[in-house]
Amino acid sequence: MKRPCRLRTLASAVLVLILLPLILFACRGEPSGPAVEFTVPPGASFAQVTDTLVARDLIPNRTLFRALVRLRGDDRNLQAGRYQVPEDIGMAALLDHLVEGRMVTVPMTIPEGFTLRQMAPRIGQVAEVEADQVRAFLDEHGDAEEWGVPGPGLEGYLFPDTYHFAPGLPLESVIQTMVQRYKSLWSEERRARAQALEMTEREVMTLASIVQGEARQVTEMPRISGVFHNRLRIGYLLQADPTVQYALGERRSRLLYADIDSVADHPYNTYTQPGLPPGPIGAAGEAALDAALHPEDTDYLYFVARPDGSHIFTESLADHNRARVEARREWNQLQGSAGAGTQHRNED
């Protein structure tokens, strides 16, 4: 009973030895031809993949390709996806692409500070769905426990970065990748630091998102964080403009006192609600996270924005009021005197 099996094994080995010179010849050379695109569907058999490659004229001989794949033991290692390769790529390099999953990818950049609503169109382009579908998915499947994040939802836990995704990747996979990227930031050292500050992960990320929203210069982040840490410690309202903008549902270049009053009872309005808001107001970057964990040791309690993106930091309300006058003068010089009488928070 075992003899036929041995004969078949011997025959296969002899066939490989015979075809090996031809395989090596077919694999040689540097590819330089026009690009050919093809797709390996999920669950496709090796025979189906081979048929696709033959149809695209990417392999010179079906038998040679099968022999190469068997010789390398990769017949079950081919990854599904969309590929783009030179037409003269050669069988070995082609097989490398298929085994390593060197698929066509599209870049997706999520800037620091983006909210889920702002991310939706970019995520939709990758997943090849409309932004409304992304928002609906996040509303329906945004439970923090489902994704293993502190919550209260997914806001602030899709890390801002440049990703490279295969086009048409399922929406859930895109979200999962971004969540995992966020989770990778939380090293043992950062967790220990949060514990030393007696802050939860959610509190750290909430503060980091506010620092991200306030800062225009990365070098100022630790100082801005220090101001907020000081205010939290002595029980002052944070009075952070980005939280009001989040409550309003949109970013505004000029925040009016009327805007603050319009959302007076909103839990994210830090002009009226004490302490930190319920959760992050956007996606904080790594620098903002580290600033929240390592605030500058300072006595500052106030800061006011200047037109160049920097801030004037002060310790007392009297000094802060003088800084507001100075900052307003700079804003008016930049914008003209037409808006001098309008009360803007970012100028006051």
C-alpha cells in the first residue's frame, strides 16, 4: 500500500529537479514593465489564483509556477487582496508579493485634534463607503467596552497618524487598526505615570485632547498642561475654548461669549462645568499625551492666545487682564480695527 505513495513522491521530486532550471530562468531579471493589477478574492483556491495570473500573463507557464510554489511550500500562504505588479515581475518576486501581502494601499492621514466627525470622510474613502455610513457605524458600534477603550465612546481613541490601507478594507478593520495604534501608546511607563498623578486613562486622554486643541506650538504643550493641572488642583474652572467648540459641534476661528452661553448646561462646557469633561474632545497626538502626563512645573493659572499661535502665560487675574489687552492689540493690528469691539474669547 505504501509503494504507490513513495513512487508519487519520487516522481514529484524528479519533476522538480527537471523543472528547477526552467523555474530559475523564469525568475531572473529585474522587473521594469508596465503595471498589471489583479485581485485575489478572500477564500480563493490556489488553482483560482493561478488561473488569474495566467489570464493576466504574469506567469509564463502554469506547471512551472505550481512547481515553484510547491518547492517553497507556499500553496496555502497566498494572501487575498488587490495587487499591482510589473508585467515582467518574474515568478519568484510575484510569489513574494502574494505570500507577504504586498498589496496596493492608499494612505490615510488623520491630523492631530480631529474629531470622529472630521475623520469620517477620510475613513470612508479607504473603506469605499460614504461618510454618513461611517458616522452611522460609529454611532451604532461606538460602545467603549466593545473596543476596549476607556470611553465614554470612541472619541479620542482613534489615533491620529498616517496609515496605509488596502482599498475597500472593511470599515470595522480600519477602526480596529486605529484603536490598536492608540492602545500601543500606553506603555508600562505611561501607565505608571498616570497612576502617580492619580489620573485614570480616560482623564489623561481627556486632558491631552484639550491640550491638543489649545496648543499651536508643540513646545508650549507641557506649559499649557501645567496650567490645567494647576486649575484642577485648586478647583478652578478649566475655561478651555476647545471644549465649548466641541459642545457646539463645530470648530470656530472666533468663539463669542454668546457661544459659551448657548451651551451653558452642556457637560463639555468647561466655562460652566467643573473639572474635566466626560471624555476626550478629539484625537490627541503623542506629544499632547506626554504633556498631559508630564506637565511643566509652573505657577501659571492663565494663558491667552496671540496671533502667531503662541500664548502669554500669567499667574494672577490682574496680569491675565493686562495680557488680554496686549493680545487684543496684536489681533487688531493683524485683522484691522473693524472687529475691535467684538468680544472674542481667543482674543481676550
